[in-house]
Amino acid sequence: MQMDAQKMACGDSVIDMDMHILASGDSVINSNFDEEKWRSKMKSMLDKEPGRYDRETDDNTISILRVPGSVKALKPEAYTPQTIALGPCHHFLPKLYKMQNCKIHQVRIFRQERHLPEFQLLFDQMKRKVRDVRGYYYESLSIHDDTLSLIIVLDGLFLLQLIYGIAERYADSLEFSDSLGRKFSLDAILNDIVMIENQIPFFVLEHIAYVSGNKSLLDMSAIACAKFSPIVLRGIFVRRNLKYPFHLLDLLYNLVCFGGFGGGASDMSVRDAMWCDLWDIIKALNITFLAIPIKIIDLLLRIFRLFGISFSLPDEEAQEKALVPTASQLSSVKVEFCSISLGVRFIDFVKHTSTLSLPSLKLNLNSEVVIRNLLAYEAIAKPETPNFARYIELIATLTRTAEDVELLKSVQILVHDGDNSEVLKLLSGIRSTIASEGKPDFECSIKDLNKYYDNHWKIKVKKVIKKYVYSSWKILTILATILLLLLMALQTFCSIYTCQGIFKKSLNLASSF
């Protein structure tokens, strides 16, 4: 314990990771590298019989991973537990160890209420499975088997208490406070239990639950996941859709993929604003012979707007990077949005009904941390099919303005109680960190949607206008700027001197049109 206290005082975890050493420099040979330990490990692995398979070195079970430093640097608090540690990776961090007494208190109550066996029995049983536990972690844990077993039992019981509490709806009554007397909300705890580096192997939870007489841990865990899932999970839980989870975050990811249980408007560009100013000044000057043409042009602009045709200049760079058009743009060509209870793998666009089906995205206090950890987990564990990453990118692309957010909220694609600008800020921040390389399962639906949008007659009209009008836009902009300056000078002159014969104070002809 004295050694542990000394290590904790240094501000680092007591767990010394081999892979952390590898990541800290260009060569594995440095002052911290234990060559004797490495030789011993390599020899023991080489001496094994060919038919034997050691789960500790089985890449298929490695699922509790370190978030890459480049990702973590963008927002460290979203990937590093801030309140409570689960598992060995952060267990002895000083700022998290202050919750140790709270965990012990909750575990004592939980064991008594569930009539669990004595801790020593659970501890002895876990010691026999400690090699399997090590097989789940990416790093080689330089920690004694007894210590690891005790950590896993303690933190596993605490996590089970939370899962049961959420599933049975008593979690809100649980109290969490550290050794300094500071109280923490359930949301703060939930933020930490979904982090990649804070996971407990699911088979550990299942073993403890089985000992307690509970045979439905998977169902209860799915209910708990629905509490903090960013995707609204509805319907009936279909077990055959899910593989056996490695841990709680892996279960949440599978549910998100398969689904249920079964700022204001954009600012105009400077050039757009200039053309509007020019048009307003022309109308304000009350030039007699332009009265009727002005009325006709205003009438035509209103008609075009009714049909969803805008003459504002497009942001070409944004369009090139966009996954699909915005929600408002799709709505302008009669695309309907439909909320589904299935997961992100089942995003679909049906051409003959012009319907885009999307899962509902729920945004609250926990959403950003949960979304970022799901994205990081997918990028590390399942990079070939970035379904969740492309879904978040899709939602972020659909919502460029507050109008887009309001539209998706009205059809339950977005579920959020706060201001629309908060949604835009959150999605924009998350979208900037997405770098998916693979293809999602709904790639064809995205292509069909874009093809439908591009082939709509309104969009074709815009393209014709862009081709024949916007190509000479720079020249027109220069001419408009000169004309704007001349008209402003003329307006200033006429505000001082009466311009008889050129302007009228009232235009009977125009008003009668």
C-alpha cells in the first residue's frame, strides 16, 4: 500500500503499460524498457504447443483500447474519466481514487440487497479467470493477478449496481460523493462508464450476475444502454441481431448499429449582401421609368421563392465537401423525412416515395461524450464499416442552419430541448474530428439521394443559371459595385437638392400596378 501511495502521489496510474512505452518514443530500447521481462514473455509464447490457443494473445478478444493521442488531444475530457474509474487503466489515478470509498459503500449495499456471496468467494473465482481478463486489454498490464482480480470484482459490482439501477429505475436515488464530500450527479457517472478506457469485460459482469441469480443481464444492459444512447432505441430487443458483447460500450455500439430493441440562419456572403443593397437602393430612389420593371422583378422573385429557387450564390467549397444537401434543400424538392426505430445500418432512401429514413438522434448533457467514444471505438475496432461516423456526418451535413435543425426536430429525427444553435455547435465540433475511410452499409442510399436531388427540375434550373450567369459573376460584381457607388452618390445628392423631373415622391403608376 505504501508503494501504491507513492505512485499515486506522482499523478500517474499505478499500471505500467508496455505499449505506452512503445508509443512514447521511436525505439523500444530505452531506459524504461524491461528487456528481461520481454525475453521471458517471448520465450513462454514460443514454447507453447501449436494446438493451444492463449486468449491473452488472441487479437479477437482485445477490445479495451487506448484512444489515440491525436484524437484525445482534441478534447481530453471526453475520453479520460473525470469522476470515477472502472477497471485497471485509471483505477489508481489520484483524482479518481477519491471515489473509492463511494464505490465500496455502493457495492456493500448492492451485495446485501442481492444476497451475493462473500467478496472473498467472488475474488477467488475471478482469480481463476484473470488470464481471460488480461486478454481484453490492449496493453500488457504490469500488475499482480490478485490486485487485478480485486479491481475487477470491485468495479464490476459497482457497474452492475448502475445497470440494475437504470433498468429497474432506482438509479436516480443513488448518491455519489468523493472523500472530500463533493457530490456528483448520475449524469457525471454515466459519462465515465461509456468511455473506451473505462470498460469492464462483459463476461465478468455476466459471471457476477449469474452468481446473484440474475439470468437476464444482456436484456438489463440493453435497457441501461437506452438511457444514455445517442440513438433513440425503441421497440423490441432482438437478440439474434447482436453478437455477444465484449463490454458495455461494445453492446451500445451494436444497439446503435442495429437499432431498437427489434445559430440562426446562415449569413449571406458579402457579394450576396451587396446585390441586395443595390436592389434596395434602386427601389428607394423612386426612378419614374423604372417603377413598373421593379414591380415586375419583385413579383418574379416572389414566384421563384415559392418554388424554392434561390438566386444567392452557392458556397461551392461547402458543396464539394457536403455528404448530401441540407435538410431545407431536400425539403424544397419534396423529400420527406421519416424517423425509424432501426439502427444506423438501415438508413434508407426510397426514390418512388421520396422518403429518407433516419434513426432519431438524441442530444443532451451526455451526448457529446457518448458520441465521441462511439466514434473512437468504431474507428479503432471497425474502421472498414464506419456506419456511425457516416451517420453523424450525415446529420451534421443536413443541419447547416437553425431552420434545418427545426425541420429535423419537427419530424423527430433530432430530439433536443435546448436552443437550435447549441445543436449546430455540437454537431459542427464533432464533425470536424471525423475521418472515416471505409464505406458504410447505407452508401448506396446516400448516392441515390444525391442523384434524386441533382435530377430534380429545380436543381437543374439552378445549374443552368450557374452555368450561364454565374460564370460572368466577377465582371457583374465589379459593375454592380460601381453602379452601387454611383447610385449612393446620387441618393446623397438628391437628399440635399430636389431632383425635379427625375424622381417622384409618389409613383401613381407603380402603386396602381
